[in-house]
Amino acid sequence: MIEPPIETVLERTGQRFTLVVLAARRARQINAYFNQLGEGIGGYVPPQVHSLSRKPLSIAFEEIAADKVVVDTDE
């Protein structure tokens, strides 16, 4: 089973394409954050939820489900 369920995450964004783009962008940011940890730069936002998962995409889905990441429709 996928946690959180895709239906729950899809309700937050409204469209599948929006969900894919939002989750991919956030997963890239999370991955970049973990890669720059040893350098001490601090240019990326850390994960906004406590997660047992080590995969950036799973963490991104958890953030979307918790309403920590929202869609900016102005872009």
C-alpha cells in the first residue's frame, strides 16, 4: 500500500498532472537538500513533515497530503 493513499493526495491538487508536477518539483528540492547537508550552505528547504521514508518522492507526497505544500496557480 502507498502511504498516503493517492486518492487523498489527489484531492489536495485537483488534477493528476498538477500532482505529478508538484510532487516532482518538491522531490527534487528535498533531494537537493539532502545532497547539500554536508556542505553547510543551507540553500534548500528541509522536509516539512516527519517521515520514516527515505525516498524524496514519498516525502513529497506526505507533505502534499499534510497541506505543507500547495499549488501556486499564478505561475
